[in-house]
Amino acid sequence: MLSRGLWKLMHSRWSSFQTRRRSMESRFFN
């Protein structure tokens, strides 16, 4: 079982990655 701090860290990194990927997609497709 993951500790809560590690989960928060992974979630923050994943959310930042998702927003970056979405901004790149919008830049390419718009």
C-alpha cells in the first residue's frame, strides 16, 4: 500500500503531465 504523501506526489506529477500534454495537443490541433 502506498503512503499518502507518495500518492499525492504521484498525483501532482500526473496532473501536471496531463495539463502539459493537453496544452501541446491544443497547440498542434488548433
